[in-house]
Amino acid sequence: MTELDLGRVGGAECALHPGRNALRTCQRCGGFMCGTCTEGGAQWACPSCREREGIGSAFPLDRSNLSFGGLLEVCWDAFQREWLMLSLGFLFVFVASVVGGLVSNLFSYVGGVLDSAGALVLFTITGSVFSLMIQGVATLGFLRMGMDVLNGQRADLGTMFGQTSKALPLVIAQLFATLCLIPVILLCGVAMWATLSLTGVSLGSGAEASAILSGRSSAAGLMALLVGAVTLFGPGLWFLVPLTFMSPALAYREDTGPLEVLMHCHDVIRGHRLITVGVLLMGVPLTVVGIVMCCVGLVPAMAFFNLLVAGLYMALVNGWEGED
């Protein structure tokens, strides 16, 4: 049982905020800390000990003062301070992605050599799982390091190797997230089918279906695609955008299971979907800038983008009643 669980089970109250449940004990003085003292689980020492020891300044953003400009400013200041180590950290994530892809391909190759459909499926799935673990653990490590930097601490590459215990929960959470895509895809398909039916197109007719696929019936096909896109970027985005915080939540928290992570993501984003979409859209210009700079700038650009996502999650968790 973790310190976090002991605090909850014991019914202890925070030493600095009477009336709030203690979620963790300070690893320096042993005092009980609530969600505010731990900054949503990011800090291992209480505010008093952090001040005495000179441990990083508190992350300044929370749900009450969060703004797009404020998030950019805080994250940019942190990135300028530790840009080299953060870039090296994301380079490690990139290398892990390449290694994960090679592992997946190797397993698929071995499955194909065995000349058995069952073996091919089994080895392909196994390779995909190992690939997700390798890439996912590296990503969690980078996010954890970025969160430490945002809390005023120095970037420590060793932090990136401290998330291996979350490999399996990450894979299970990603499986649940993939299953969440199914109703969204079905909804888009139904919307497109209904649009084609209303325009008089009979998909049961091979000739009409062929005309749409070949582009000869462009008006009906274009309208169906438009309706499908609206469905995806309407209800679909409302449902899928919270999954952006799946990895940050796993990196940030120590006591959360896969299913609880997904529920937590939908809770913590409540009322802040617009700024989340804005941060995600920032990935487009950052990628373009990185490519324009002969791809040399792509690694630091993506490091900064991931720092933005980590900072947004930290701000949403700070002051969230679920952490009190």
C-alpha cells in the first residue's frame, strides 16, 4: 500500500489545510499533505520543507487562472531554462519509438516465418504490445521530467527510467482508449450512410456505390464526407480530446489504474476543452517550424509541445476538487 493510500485510509487531515483529506505524507518531515500541498501529486515534500530546502517553486497555474497566453509564458520560461536536457529527453523518446517499431516488425517477421496464421496473429499482437510498452514508458518518463522542470526543478534524464512499472497499465489504458474509437467511427459511418440515403443514393446498387468511389458522383460523396467530418469534429472530438491527458495522468499520478485514468481524464477536462484543442493545434505550427529548420529543430519543437501538454494537465489538476 502506498503512502497515498495510507493517508486516505487513515482519514488523516492535511496539516496546512484543516478539513481537507490527506493524500500523501511529506518524505522529509512526515507531515500529511492534501492535493493542494502536493500540487496534484507532483511534489513529495510539503510546502514548508520545499521552502527550507529550496526545492523548485510551485507551478503557478491552476484552473482559476489558466489562460492560453499564461500557459505559453510559463512553459516557454521553463523550456528556455532546460531546453538542452528536454531536447535530449525527447530524442530518447524518438529513439524508443524507432526501437519499438523494429521490435514490432521483428515479431511479425518471426510469426510469418513460422508459416502459421495463428502464430502470425499471436506474434504480431505480442510485438505490438512490446512496442507500445517501449514507446509508452519513454513518453511517460519524458512527461514526468517535464513536470519536474515546470515545478522549478532541474531536468534529470534519470527520471525517464522511473516509469517502467506503469508499462502494463499504460497498454491497458491505450486498449480502452482504442475501444473508445469504435462508437465514434460507427457514428461517423451512420451519419455518412444517412446523408447518402437522403440524397437518393442507394448503396445497395453496385453502380451507384462505384460511381461515388470513383468520383463520378462527387456531390453526394462530398456531402457525405462533410457530414462525417462534422460528426468526427463535433461529438467525436468532445469524446476523444480528453484522452490527450491519458499519458500525462499516468506520469503524474502514482495510484491510478487504467480505467480510473480514462474517467479522470474526462473529469479533469470539464469546462476546458477549448483551450485543450488550442494547445493540440499548436503542434501543427511547431512541427512546420521544426521541418523548415532542416528537421534539426523538430526535436526541440516537439519537446516544447509535449511540455505544453504536461503544463496544461498540471494546471487543470491544480485546484481540481477531485484532488482535494
